[in-house]
Amino acid sequence: MTASAQQPIGKLLTRLAAALALVSALVPTAVFVLHVRASISEQLNESLRFQAGLLEEFIATQPEQWDLVSDRMRSLLERHASPLDRYRVLDLDGTVLIESATEIDRPALSRSRPLHAFGQPVGRLIMDRSIGGELLNGLPLLAGSLLVAWLIWNPLRRVPLRALASAEAALAARDQYQRALLDNFPFMVWLKDTDSRFLTVNASFAATFGQASPASLVGRTDLDITTPALAEAYRADDRAVLASGQTKRVEEQIESGGQRRWFETYKSPVSVDGRLLGTVGYARDITERRRAADALRESEERFRRILDNVDSIALQGYLSDGTTRFWNPASEKLYGYSAEEAIGRNLLDLIIPPEMRDGVRRAIAEMCRSGIAIPPGELSLMRKDGSRVAVFSSHVLVEIPGRAAEMFCIDVDLTERNRAAAELEQHRHHLEELVHSRTAELADAKAAAEAANRAKSTFLANMSHEIRTPMNAIIGLTHVLQQDLTQPRQRAQLSKVSEAAQHLLGIINDILDLSKIEAGRLLLDDSDFSLRQVIDHTLSMLADRSRAKGLQLHREIDPLIPARLRGDPLRLGQILLNFVSNALKFSESGRISVRAQVIELTRSSTCLRLEVEDRGIGISSEQQARLFQPFSQADQSTTRRYGGTGLGLAICKRLAAMMGGQTGVISEPGQGSLFWATVRLGRVANDTPEEFPSPGAPSIGTGASAARILAGRHRGTRLLLAEDDVLSQEVTRELLQAVGLKVDVVGDGQQAVERLRAVATTIGDDYALVLMDMQMPVVDGLAASRAIRLLPGRASLPIVALTASAFDEDRQRCLAAGMNDHLAKPVTPVRLYEMLLRWLPVPAESATSHTRGRWQAQGMAETRTAPRGTGGPDPAAGLQVADGDRSRLAQVLTELESLLAEDDTRAGDLWCESAALIEAQLGPLAHRLGNEIDSFDFARALETLRRARPAG
């Protein structure tokens, strides 16, 4: 027997011996172990069923003894328990009520059974039993099995298989290299026998024909992977190659992925030792090349037809030496030479007058040298009959790599124009004065329009600055008073003042946004964001309004929308906020649905459709035509009844257009409305799922959270405020001192520079951040910031502009002057605290001891949120806060309990919106509930709320 024949036999014997030894060693032991386990499991289940029945009967007869863990129940279990078993009785919370003293050795089996009383679960019975002793009885059996396995394996393991393994490894390596070579070849490769059956193919071939793997095609034919017609054509090519013995190249269609594509195919015969084995071939996809060639031919044909059919444009193509290469029919008509007469002759001899030829030669040489076309202009050129014709001539230089440069001359006949100009010249003197007069009027009108535009911009800037400064005081002082007042009615009234101020601020922002859009100065942000978070944030801001009107907010998000998108989330949220606010305004009942759908999804971008549907008053078709115009609403009665400036939808329309989309509405009176907008957003490379803050990370999603973190991390930190308005000084100082910050105030930029220079030379607490107004006497904020950056050690000091100048160019001026950020007035406490958290350096103590900072923040939260002036719940005060709406009191607590049970982060938003109402309802437990919600401990917060509700 040859060595090649011995190799598979030896390999087979080795495998049989190993398998037999393994079976002999493991099967008896495994059978024994399974038998022991099944037997004990059956006994344990029967004992568990019996004991559970006794306990349930005891609980049914004496339910008062269950929670007291009576001795009778313990003696009942011990009387009927096996000495080999260990039992435990647990209540629903997992607390161990009764546990036997029996110790169980491992390994052991454990079984449990729920306990019921009157059909309701009240606890669980768990029983354990050791199986170690029974398993030890199987050790002799295991030893005997191992001995038998050794007696089987030892005589056969000495078979000389090392050479066989080496040969097989070499063969496998060679096959692997060959397969890797085939699979990494960029084209399709295949090998067929003389009957056109596949012997091998590469991965590209299998993928092209939609096969699972190259191996799945071995032994099959073309009829198995394509249509009968194409299969027969491929087989005919194979027969022709085998018959001729020559390589054949063809361009053929191949069915791939449900469509036919063009491939350039090479097929050659394969023979070994003079014996013909079959054919080998490879093919590459040339579909795009053929399409490009077809498109080029179509383009050339279209271009040629245009040039041939345009009578008014004469086109000539020529080389650098003047030899004519192209002459269209318009040139024949203009100059009198046919294409046969002109092509091949020198263009200068045809149409260039003798006195111009030297200059034209130099111009052509300069154009070829510099690559810059001859400037266009009027020329007087020659016809075939020697007459002159006035033309407007321009040149184009076409340079193709590897070919000589070619010029094209484009001539337009000016004969008719010059004739008309001559006629007009006769009237020119009479019209000259009128033209001068009209020109002066237009210049005056232009100057007036530019002056009006400048005045408008100046007015808007001054109006914004003058309104935002007192509004900063209104919003800031309202916040301070809300923290100090304890009477729910007064706090509710202040909340309404704050809402009115925010409404006025929204109107101002709408006017400024519209002005920026009309002036082309509104720039969209380009950042990564989550559409789901934008929608949730929008709905959370309007949740209180919807609950007050008894409306339901419902969102539907297409699962095909990528988790991360790229665009301007603020402006996208502004569109949604306008749509949903209008739906709330014009609806009295029902549900408001917010939908996001994918219209188009590509590798780099996605087109979305956002919809907001309500069941409100509806809009007629005549009114819909005016909706998206500035300062327009459905009609005047709508404005009187519901309010509004009519700017919101106009801004939405223009923002959507800036995002590559549109807006519209579908509505019928009395049936509700559906407002929609389409936007095109970018996709984020390496898209990852949405990220949510971890429970241990501090959140600054609400003003209360930001204030707590600020007080915990930076209490006692020293800040410098540069502000000339006395009222703004007071408001900002109150807001900063409320979170434990130290504030020094100066009245102009020069004082700020001197104060920082003086502090830098003394020993003591330095300033950690500067809040700088822009418009101040003596030295403004911009000049002061530039001067501060020149002071020693002040290059990295955070400087934040706190100013009523809210335009984008104002922000850019601040950044250019060396400031780190820009905060426009009026400043809400939330935005101020979040801005400080962004730029204040984290103290080393806070970075190394997160727990301590967290407890400090919670301590401050307890001081601030604990109900003042009362020792318990005050339902009357709660009713007063809710404006007498008793259903509102219960609705807030019910919704908060539902959000906490679902582990929904919007519970934090609801807490911040309704803190005063919840405090009045729950009493002293309210501050504990708030701390647990802010720390994302929703399970404990749910327990606190449920414990406190009966008392409230």
C-alpha cells in the first residue's frame, strides 16, 4: 500500500481510537450523574410541593400569623422536612422569614415554589438538597471508565501520523494561498471542465451571481445561475474556445442582482500534459464605462446638433498654427466658405484681414503659452467675397492631456445690432437728458433704500439692546423673588409674570430672526444631534400647557431615522415648537400627534418630513394661502381670540428653506390641521446609538440641577462682574450669590482691567471668571477684553460676554476680542448657571471626591426646596397654586408617578415645572423626592411618592 493510501487510513484509525476512548470514559459517568440528578430532583420537587401545600393551608387558616413568623409555622416546616433538605421562606420583597439550620454541601440542587393566599402571591418557599454524596458513589465508575479509555488509546496513539499531519498542513496552506489569491483578485475568475461545469470560482464570482459561497457553485452549470438564453450563449462560447484552442475576448451581459450588467470577458482553454481539461476565464464589470461612453456619444451628438442648428453663432475650431479643424453651418452662412473649403486651411488666410494677421498670430501664441483665452471684443473680419463683417468674437482654449491644444472662436454677427445702434444714435441726444434724470432718480432711490436698511438694522439693534436690558431685570428679579416667597399664590403670580416676560422675549426673538433671515445674516449651525432628543425636549417644554388644556401629546418616530444626524438642532426645534404651540393654541380637546418620517435616505444625508396634527378649529383654503406670510394669521378674529403676531410660521417656512426643504398645511374647518415641514440633514459617519447620561453623572438639564451642581462645586468661588447698569448689577449679583458665589462689581471696562491687574499682584483669592458687558462708558467690553488678555497670567482667564447685543455679529466681535463665550440678555438663571458650569474650572477637590460634592449639592437643594413656614402638607395651598383646579392636583402626582415607574427622564422636567404644587401637596417629603429625582434614583423616588401620597 502506498504512502498516500496509508495516510487517510492512519488518520481514520486515530480518530476512531480517540472517539472510542472518549466515549468509554465519559458515557458511563454522564449516565450516572444524570440518573442521580433526576432522582434527587424528583424527590425534591415532591417534598417542595408537599411543604408548600402545608404552608398555604396554614396561611389560609391563620393569615395574621404570616407576617409574624410564628413558631407554629416553623415547627410545621421542621416536622415535615427531611434532614437532608435546607429550606427558606421569603416574603414578596425577598426578605427571609424562616430558614432552617441545616448546612448544605456543594454541589446541590435548588428548587423554589411561590406561596399564595386567596389567589394572591404572598411569598416563596426555596428548598436545597446536596447531591455530593451520591456523586461520590460514581467515582469508582469514573476510574474504571478512564482505565478502559487508556487501554484503548495507548496502543493506537503511537501511529506515525506526524509526517501525515505535516503533508496535510502543507496541502491546506497551499489551498489557502490559492483560495486567497482567487478571492482577492479584483475580477470574477472561474474554471470549468469540458462539459461547462464549474470546478472552482472566486468570491467575486459568487457575490456577482448572488451565491452563498464559491463552494456552492462547484459541480453546477451556468443554467443554475442565469437565464436559459444566457446560459446557452456562455456554453457556446466555451465550445468555441475549446475548439479553437485560442483565447477569446467578448463584451457580454451577465445577470447580476436582478439586473443585466456589461462585462469584459476573457476565456482560454486549459490543458495539462497535452490533455484538455476545460476553460478558464475572468471578467471585469465595464457597465459604468459603457454608460459613460454612451453618455459621451449622446453628449457629442447633442452638442453637434446644437452647433449645427444655431444660425446666429458661428463657431470655428483651429490649432495653434491656425489650421482649421471645425466649421459649423453658421460659419458657412456668415463668411461664405463651406466646411469642405475651410477645414484644413489656415484660419488667418480665410477670415482675418491682412493688417490684423501678425497681431492675431501673436495673440494665439500668447494664449497657448499662458492658457488664458484672448479677451472678447468687436472685430471687423473678412468674408469670402472680400467684404467686411462686424462680429463680437470670443475664444475658448481646450487642452486635453496627450493632445495638441485646440482653440475655438465664437463669432456673433453684429450687423443688425449696428444698424439698430445707428438708428438709435439719432435719438440719443433727445433721450440723453431723460436718461440722466432717470439715473439720478434711481441713484437717489438706491441711496434712500440703503439708508432705510441701515436705519432698520440700527433700530433693531438699539431696540433689542434697550428692551433686553430691562427684561433682564424682570426675569432675573422674578426668579429671585420666586426663591424667597413662600406663599403659593404669590409664587403662582410671579410664574405668570415670568411667562409673560418669556412671551415678550419670544416676540422680540421672532422679529430679530425674521430680520436676520431677510438680510441673509442668519447662519445655521452644523453639529451632531439626536432627533429623538430634539422632539422629546420640545414636547417636555409644552407638557404643562397640554396638561392644563387636557390635551395629549403623542410622538411617532420612524425607526429608519438614524440615531445621530448633522445640522442645526436649535432651529429644527424652533420649527417643531412653533407647530406644536399653534396646535395647542387652536385645540380644545383630543390628541396632538408629532411625527417624523424618512423621505429619502442616502449614505451622506437624509430627507425628513416632520408633521404636527391636531383636532382643532381647522383652516379654510383661503386662509391657508396667507398662513406662512409675515405678520399674517388666518383672520383678524383669530388674532383677537388666540393672540400671536403671525411671525412663527413665516420663520418656520424660511428656516425649512434654508435646510433644503419646504413647509405646508393640510386642513379643513372644524376637522383639525396637519402642519408639515421637510428638511435635509447630514448623516454622521460611524453612526452609533443614542447616548444617555449615566446615573452617576450630574445633569444640568434643569435650572435646579445646574444651580445645585454649581453650589456644590464652586461655592465661595470669586467672580468679577463688569456692568454699568445698576439694576442689571443687582439682578446678576443676586443670581450669583444665590448659588454661593462671591461677586465683585465694577462699572466700566477700565475698572475691570485695573481690578484684575491689582488682584494679580496681591496674595489672596483670584477671580475664576469675568462676566463682561459690551456697551459700557470709559472703556467698552471689547476693548477691556483685549486689554485683559495682555495682562500677565490672564491669557486663559474665562471671559463671558453678558450683553443685550444679541446679533450673530455681536457674538463674533466678542470672540474676536478674546472672550470665551457670549450670553445675550435677558439672561435666565438656567442659561447663566449652565454657562458658568461650562467655563468655571472644576476644583481639584470636586474632581477627586464626587460623592462629597453630590451631598453638598443635595444639602443645598434640601434647604431651597423644603416647604417654608409649614410642618406638613397644605392641601389648601396646593389648591391655590393650581388656581382652584382640584383635578390638576391629582393629575400632576399621577403623571409623576407614571413617569417614575417607567424610568422616564421627563420626570425631572415635571418636577421642576410643578415643584410648588408638589411641595404644597406632599409637605416635608417633597424635598427628599426632589433630591431623589435629580440624582436619577427613580426607584427610590417612586417609593417616596407612593408613601407620601396618602398623607397628602
